[in-house]
Amino acid sequence: RAYLDNITAIGPRTVGSPENEVLAVNYLLEQIKAIERESTDAHKISVDIQRPTGSFSIDFLGGFTSYYANITNVIVKLEPQNGAEHAVLSNCHFDSVPNTPGASDDAVSCAVMLEILNTLSKSPESLQHAVIFLFNGAEENILQASHGFITQHEWAKSIRAFVNLEAAGVGGKELVFQTGPENPWLVQAYIVAAKHPFASVVAQEIFQSGIIPADTDFRIYRDFGNVPGIDLAFIENGYIYHTEYDTSDRILTDSIQRAGDNILAIVKYLATSDKLAKSFEYRHGNVVFFDVLGLFVLAYPARLGTIMNYIIAAIAFLYLSKKVLQPKTRAIHNMKKFFTAFGLTVISWLCTLVTVLIVAVFISVIGRSLSWYTHFYVSVFLYGTAAAAKLILVHTLAKKFFYKNMNEQYLGDIFFDASLMIWSIALTVITQMGLCSAFICTLWVAFPLLTKLMIHKEFSQKGATMKFVMMYLLGMFVPYLYMMYLCWTVFEMFTPIMGRSGSEILPDVVLAGFIVVVTMILSSYFINFIYLVKSTKTTLITLTTVFVVTLILVCSGIFFPYSSDAANPKPKRVFLQHMSRRFHDLDGNVVKHDSGIWINGFDYNGISHITPHIPEINDTIRTPCEEQAPFCGLPWILPVHFMFRKNWYLPAPEIFPRIPMHFKVLSKELMPWNSVRLSFEVSGPSHMSLYVRPHERSALSTWSLGDGMPVASLGGDYFVFYSHGLQATPWHFWIELTAPEKHSDGIVSIAIAAHYFFGEDQKSPQLYALLERLPNWTFSSGWSSTYDLFVF
């Protein structure tokens, strides 16, 4: 706790700032020296400060290239006195995004790592392998410091496995959401060692699918170091992740203790494991793993899971075919009835999905999006009741008009079988796709099938007896309990993400879709009860009433999306840049220049809720796209332009930074094969973005960045993210373009944006004044930037 309080007390720790490069580094070194003084003779502690320079390309956020100079890593190696050939890496990052104290992301992990180093160093027993603690100083700059370490540091060669500590929320339990690649022994290590397990292969497959706009150092160690590992993150209360509210007092001591217990146990286990030395030999296939209510973890090889899934699906298909084809005289009749029930179930799902999505689109169109952001129950009352009511209605109508005077038991039976068939098909398809998450379908086939076989006789008796209902519910208990536990975890992770997923995604449609899917899953084995009960009238009236009342309340605007509640804030994120732009022509003359405050709302609601407070920020000031300039002539810090197509622009006086950006052409050389090499020198603040757009009929063939192969961003322009620590020399780079002939309008447009995230240049008086006027339920991040466009 003391470590955490002291790190966050330094304030925001942006790469290049004295807070990050000097104060945080000095604090870490002081603590490490104090730990070293108290360590036992069984251990040897070595400390190194690394300041790497390098570059790499990454396909994250539409794809870009990253260049870093003189950033900082603090590295500690704890090993036996006679040294160790192999090592396990523990990684945290002490830098934070601008304007936030970064307690959960990721100061708490660094605090936990200091405590683990302290505990291990005081142990009288030496470890079998070394433990390398990397306190990395540039993770928020899209994973630069970990790349500098794993590709350039001499200790990196000894690393056989790693544990990465991250955050996507504030406190709570830390979720294992990535493992491997492959290396089932690592999951086994977590299962054996972790005292409070919380892990899911479902989280891993959701994260690796790319639908969450985030990444961690795990990717760098996997892709550039070829090292297997475990990725853990705090996921609770993502509403205040990357905001000013991410303070140390919001992280409960229990949460820190729990993380410390788990990570110490895992690191210690790996550092004494015989498998670590030969980790690459144990790389065979993926593993299915999931915790059961946080009590223990179940894990088995994915290969075994595939065989098991196919066997269970085959048993279910065999059971269903025997049911339908017996007796032979009625086989055709049975098949017709069975496939009608199957079709009706699928139709009811489609009708439900369409109905609820129409409601979600309507809510979005009338400007009431995210009404559930602060009041989560609103989404259940609005979309959950609509989904349940629609499902029940479709089947009630089918029972009344299509299945007139048919035996209720027979109908209940056949709809149970239809659901079993759907789950068996889903199990086969998902297993075929190679997804480990297929284990969920396994639960939804195996348990209901067992239940059915056990109470088969009860079904055939007149009237669904109480005993039958109890047996049925008992049989379904395991899949339902697990599914609700899993859905809650996903719900808890995804709801806050909707507040920072850009202006293009309709959050209500995403959440409504999720709620419909959950409703379909949870109702799948209860549809048959609609045919067994006398009437569904009361249920339908109740659900419809709740839905209508909630809809009216939502439309009236009673549920304000955001909250400034001190104990539990749910802020709206707004990013503002006071920018000055200059556009140069082929001869270097300034043909256009302007200055203003560029505003980005981080969610679908844009600025509609801000307009009543600041009338001049309204839809008449939408930012026009400068078509001839890369990235619309706007100073994007990352290539997220496709997520934020709607932004706003208020004219403001020009800014004159104390550290201006200097851009110099060093040389223009004609190369073989009609190509031209342009060499440049750039100096400026710690964060800059370079944008390259080759003109028509010319192409960017190679450059001095990354592996030499330019990676185009979404939309075709090239994006380079640049950052430096303290005292970095000017940035030199070259690009090579092929152009078949001379062009009167040049062959390439190059723009460079300079971002001032800290210090005297960060906020102009006009930006300060505007930030002061924003309502208290917003989290605003503001800084100054310049954008210069050149044509060659």
C-alpha cells in the first residue's frame, strides 16, 4: 500500500516527463536499494537501468509503426549466489496516460512486484532459477519499453516464461485473460500455485479476437521474444480506467493482498520449476481452462476437449435420431414434428433479436443512448424484458394457433429435443472452428441430456409434477450457474468499454445484442415449459409492463448516462487539443494555417450532453476533413480516426510552444529503379506522430523504420508513432518512394504532429478556460498540438 501511495503521489507519469523519467525511476531505485540491503545471503540482486532506442510495426488499431528513443526500463534480477542460466520475467509498467495518476494501470502492479521482490529476497532458501523484475517505463506508448527490453537487453535471452500484470479496470479480482501461446504447463502452474484463481479461456478468445480495442506487453513478449506467458488484469470498475479517478484510495487493500498472494505464488512456482529450463519442449497444443466461481480452476488439453466434445455431440445426435426414428411407422411424422419445433425455436430467436435491435436503434436515434451506463439495471429492464416477452409470445402463439389440441407432454418433449439439437450443432461447429470456448456448449449438451435420461419417465406421466420440476431444475443447475457467472463477468468488462469505444459503434445495439444472446441461452431449456403450463398471460403482461414503463422513462431522459458521484463516478470522456496547423506547398510556402480547439467525445453520444452547458460546442462546428492531407489534416496521436469520425472544432488563437517542432530535409537522392530517397531530421516534444501519403502513381517502397517494410494504416496512409525519454538526439529517418515520372504536384505528402502532454506547453489559457467550463460528470484530457504538412 505504501509503495502504491508513493508512486501515485508523483502524479501523472507520461513518457518523457520528469515525473516518469526521473522521479518514478529514483523512487523505484531507492526502494530496490533498501530491499537489497535487507536481502539474505542466499540471493544475489543486480539492478540495471536500460534506455533503449528502436522501432517496430504492429497491426493494432488499424496498423502503424512505432519508434522510440531513450525511453526507460528499471530491471532487477534476483538469482542464486552462483547465478542461474534460466529466468522467469515479471512485468509491470510505471508510466501512465496523460492527466491520470494511473493507480490501477499500473502502479499497483509495480507495488505488488516490489513487495514480491522484498519477500523473495528475504527468504533463506535460494531459488532454482532467476527472477527478472521489469519495471517498464513506456507501456502506454503502445508497448515500446517491453520491445526495447526483449529485443535488446542481454538478460532477455535467459527468459523462458513471463507473468504480465495489467489493468482494464480498478481493483477487484485479477483475471487471467491470456496464456501461452500453447504451453499448457503454464496454465497448470497457475492452477497449482494461485491461491484465489480467476481465469477463463473465454476471456482469452474474446480478447484475442480483437473486438476489445486494447493490447498488452504480452503481445510483444510473444511476437518479438517468442516467450510463453500469463497475462493478468484487474477488470472491475472499468468506468474510471485511464481517468483522473484512478487513484490509490479506490484500490482496496484486499484486492492488493489477493493479487500479491497469487502472483508471488506463481512466480515462486515458476522459479523453482524443472519445466522452466526446457519450456520450449513443453509447447504442445492449447488448453481449455476456466475457474468455477473463483474456487478452483478446471483445465485439460484442447485436443482432449475436441475428442470429448465430438463424443458428447455424437451421443446427443444418436439419442435424438433414436427418438425421432422410433417407431419406424411414424418416423416421417416424427421428423416433421421435430424439425417444425427446431424451426420454430430458431424463428423465435430471430424475431426476438430483430425486435430488440429495433428498440436499441430507436433509442440511439432519439439520442437516449447509454441510459444504462450509470444505472446498469435499466438495460435488463429495457432489453431483457423485451427479449423474454417476445420469446414467450412467439411460442404462446404457436401453441394456441399452430399446435391446437396437441398433447402438452409431447410438445414439451419435442421442444426440449429441439433445444438439445441446437446446442449439439453449436458444439460441433464451435469445436470444428478450433475454439476452446466450446466447453460451454459441452455443459449445455451433457447436463440436459443426463437430466432427460434420468427423468424420462416423469415426462411421460400426466401433468408436469412438482417432483419432475425439481429434478429438472437440479439437473440444469450446473450449466445455468456457470453461465450466469460467466455472463456477469463479461457484462462487467463490456459495459464500461462502451463508454470509450468511439463515435461509430452504437453501444445500445451491442449491449442489446449481448442481452438477447444471454436470454436465448438461458431460456433454451425452458421454452418447453411454455407448452407445459396452462397459461403465460400473467408473465407476458408483467414483462410487457416493465418494458413499456422502462421505455417511457428512458425516452423521457430520466436516466442520465453519466455520474459525478464521488464514491462511484461514471464520467463521460472528452479529449480536447488546442492545435495550430500549417499546410505547405511544393515550394515550401504556407498556403493555409489555422488554430483552434479540436474536440473528441469518446462515445456514441458525442457532445450532445455538453451543448446545454457550453452552447458554442454544438453540431454546427463539426470538423471538416482536409481531403488533400493525410489523416484529414488532424493531429491524431494514434491511428484511431476510423473510430472517431465525428469531431468538433472551435477557432482559437495560435499557440507558440517553447519547444517547437523542427522538420528538416537532409537529402534527396535518386536511387536505381525510378526511386527517390528522402532523408529527414525531426526534433520536438516527447510525443510526435508522422503521417505519410504517397501521391497517385507513386508508392512507398521501403523506409528506415521497423523491419523496413512500411505498414499502411486503415485508409491507406502510413502512421508512425514517435516518443522519446529525456535528452534524446534529433530523430533521423529516410523513406524511399518509387515514382514512374516527374509529377508537377509532387510525389508524397508528409505531415508531422507534435503533442505537448506535460509541462508549460501542455495547456493554453484558452484550453484551460474551456476545460474549467466542462460539467463535473466529464473526464477531460487536454493538451496542445501542432500539425505541419509538407509536399515533396
